[in-house]
Amino acid sequence: MKANPYLNFNGNCAEAFEFYNKTFPGSALHIMRQGDMQKDAKAPERDWAIHAYMKIGDTELMASDTFHMGYTKPTGMHVALNVDSSPEAERIFKALSEGGNVTMKMEETFFAHRFGQVVDRFGTPWMIVHSKPMG
């Protein structure tokens, strides 16, 4: 069994996933747009994502635009990204922070060499961590 995050967006899913694909090295991206499935789809919804998928390391991240189902901003959750180095944590945090809202600045904590929280410009809450060894 495997669990993975599924994000919802309000018309900017493809833009967000294209940005994430540039931000996370080695990620694999696939986006199916409304216009790919329904040739007579009208603008702007023809460019909206009906399904987006990317692989970041061993994690699968999926998403779509909510269309007319009513978008609500994510609350009570974060996408946690555990990276292998402090410089990588800093780089990713900086990229996600551009146009976003830092909710906890990147710093050392008792459990991490680097840890920070940010809501990116697309509304996705992230935790970026370069963990210290446990035990």
C-alpha cells in the first residue's frame, strides 16, 4: 500500500506543476488538460489540468484543477519534502518562497539541519527539511 498527496488548484495546476518540475531536480512530469480530452472545451478551461502527475524521488505527487466543484485553499496539511543537503533545502525553500508566504523561516532545529515552512504562490503549503540523524 502507498499513500501520496493529491493537490487541487483553481485553474493554475499546469502552471504550478511546470514550476515544480523546474524546482525539483530529476522529477518526471505529465499533465492532461481539459482540451486534450474535450476538443470543444472553451477558454480558459481547455488549459486546465484534469490530471497532473509528477514523481519527485520516490514520491508521486498528483493534482488537478477543481473546475466548478468549488476550490478551497489547503488547510491542516503540508507537503513535506525531505532533502539530502542543507544547500538543497535552502535552494528549494527560496524557489518556493518567491511570490509565496513564509510561515516559518529556514533555520536549524532540534530535529533538522535546515527546516522551513512556506505557502507557495499557488497556495500549496510546504515543509522543507534536511533532517538530522535520529537516535
